[in-house]
Amino acid sequence: FGVWPRLTCIDLCFRDMFGEDCVSSKDGSVLCVTVDGKTANISLETRTVDCEPGSEDDESLREMVELAAQRLYDALSPVY
């Protein structure tokens, strides 16, 4: 899988989890999830999650998004 199929799957899953208006994409390689004014950014290339300035104190959002992204990546990755 390249970035695009994963972006589509992860984008759809996060839209189902958080709502249509809470998920957006930057440059096709970063997915942004905003909940209660706090934003977590998921790098689809490095699989890392970080929070935007002002959102760093919401560790629960970062952890929830990171865990969900990791589980989705694991589900989409081929087993060898």
C-alpha cells in the first residue's frame, strides 16, 4: 500500500469516529483531527501523532488518535 489507499481508509475511519467536520488533510500526507478545539496531526508517512500549539495539554486526544491510527495501520498492513 502507498500513502493514498491508507489515507482513504484512515480518513474514512476517523470521519466515522469523530465526525465529518472534525477531520481534514494537509498535503495528502498529514491527517488532522480536531475535537473540542484541540487538533492532533497524524503523519501518514512516519505514523506519528503530534498536537498543534495550544493542544499539547490534551494528552488523551493524542493518545486516542495515536492508538486508533496504529490499529488501523496494523489492520491494513499485509502479513508475511
